Amino acid sequence: MTLLDARPPRPKTGIFKYVPLWLLIIIIAVVIGIAVREFWDYPEERAVTTFLTTLEKGNYQKAYKLWQPVPSYAFGDFMHDWGPEGDYGKITSFKIVQAESEGSETVKVTVRINHREPPEGLLVDRKTKGLAFAFEF
């Protein structure tokens, strides 16, 4: 069999009839990249959601444990900040506005609590999922 006797190439079928393989690989890589970026901070957003949902239900002891406070931050201090008579009043609604990595160890989750402006920033530790206030200087 010589080159001139070779069989003709098989016709392209399926998606390869319309999209070249290299373009398909690029599209898949971009979609995966966007999905990873979108859900990268999801566990930390979930920690904030769990914390605020616990406050909505009025379970302040459990919320205090989820906060994972330092020893100097007593339950009375927590109630001053997050209790029904606290800075935000009774938590009735919240919406996570955004989450962004603050280095490799923490994530800043911006959340609108009780429709108040400006939204509050909370820091979440990636390892322990403990929370803290994100102070702006």
C-alpha cells in the first residue's frame, strides 16, 4: 500500500464537526477556572451562614461556640455585640455580599445584616472556621 492508495480520512462526527479540539479544551479549562474561583471561599461563606442562622434562631450559646472566641471575649461581650439588645438587634435577615481571601489563612466575608448599610466584614479562619470582626483602618 502506497501513499496514493491510503484510505480517505474518516469524516468528523459529534461536536468535533463544529468545534476544533484545541478550542474545546480552552473552553473547558475556562469554565473549570471560573467554577473554582467562584466556589473557592464557599466553606467560609457557609461558616458565616451557619453562625448567622444560629443567631436568627436565638441559640446564642451555640453561636458563641461557633464564633470560637479568645478567652478575653466573654459571653457577656458576645451578647453585647450579637444579642437581641446588641449592636444589630435581633438578627432577622442577612445576605452575603462577597467573600475574598485575605492571605492564605483567612477569608473576609462581607455580609449585610438586617438590611443595614454599610455591610459588616467578618474574618473566617480557613482551618478552624472561627470568626472575628474585620476592622477597617
